[in-house]
Amino acid sequence: MELRYTLAVVTGGGGGLGRELAVALSRRGASVLVADRDPEAGAQTAELVRAARVKAWSFQGDLADEVDVRLLAARARDLGGADVLVNNAGSWSEREQYPDAGAAEWGRTLDLDLRTPMLLTQLFLQTLPERRGPRRPVGAVVNVASSAALGSDPYGSPEYAAAKAGLIRFTTAMGGREDARVMAVVPGWIGLPRAQEQWAGLTPGEQERQGPLVATETVTRAVVELLEKGRAGEVRELLA
């Protein structure tokens, strides 16, 4: 896929990895619709995208809420239809985890990390035939999963690990489609500023067991490469 002149939707694009992904896509010539819960952060990312002399828009919404998810899809359709979807938004509860967290709390994690990417992908596929302008005939989706989904070791947030594992299997299960390439990256602990602070606070033994952080550039480069030439159903692990 040639990213120049395409429209990309990046969820969770207001900061962190999402912001880096939006900027990386803009440097390939893609216009970007930045979706984030924080309107100011989303607007700031859109300004960074425009610095690459491409168009950008911000969308404020809670992507764990189906109404806002559908509004985001409608906004992309109003802009002529998305060619690229990056399902990056995700989180876990900052307070209690399953089984201590209430059903609504851990259910929200499942919604944001699995149900929302599935719904957005479904809405994206439905609008592909309606795209306007000089677009490529096949769309592309990249789901951002996590190494929390891998292996069989205990994990502190079972709902997060389960959602990300489901996201990987969803990706591979969609590999047979011809109208869009659905792919995924599975990064380890990404070296964003907050992660760097947390990693620095670990003991030497904990750091050794954890291993080095995954560079943000490694993840953004992998996402761009998948969008440009990845195979349908491809899952790329990015472990340090």
C-alpha cells in the first residue's frame, strides 16, 4: 500500500505510542484522524501531523463507549472514508484488577482492548466500498496487541491479557479477507517516558527478568511496514 494521500484513523492518538504512530504516518504522506479521550491531547497530535504538510483532524470520544465508536466511524466516513485503521487505544484499570475489580470495571477493559477494535474494524470494512478519491482498493488495519497475551505465566491484569490474546486471534482469523489486510503488532514493554521511569525503579534483578524496553521507533517502524507491505493475518512480535 502506498500511504501517500490515504486517510488513516489512529485511536489513542493523543499521546504515547499513538502520537508517535500518527506522526510516523504523516511523514509517509497520510492524512490522519486522531481519536482520543483527551481533546487537548488529540488536538496537539493533529498539529504535529499538520507539520508534515498533510491534513489532520482530532476526534474526542470515549472508545469504550459504543456510541462514540460509531461517531468516530461516521466522522471518518464524512472525510471520504478511511484507508487505514490503527487500533492502538487500550488500557487496564488503574485501581483493582480481576477478580477484585467489579464486573463493570474489568468489562470496560475487555471493551476497550478487544470489542472496540473489532467494532471499528467491522465499521471500517463496511465503508471501504464508499471511499472517495484516488485510493487503493484494499484497506489495511493494524491492531496493537501486547506481550501480555503471550505465554502461560501469571499476569497482574488477567482481563487485559485475555483481551490482547483475543485481539491476536481476531487478527489471524481475519486473514482470509480480500478487501482488507488485518494485521497486528505484539510489543513488549514499550520505552515511553512513563515506562522508562518505572523500569528505572526496578531492582537490578527485576530489570534482568523484565529485559530491556522496546524502543518506540521499533514499534512505529513495524506498524508502517505492515501497512505498506504486510500480509493479511500477519502478527509481528516485537520483544526485546
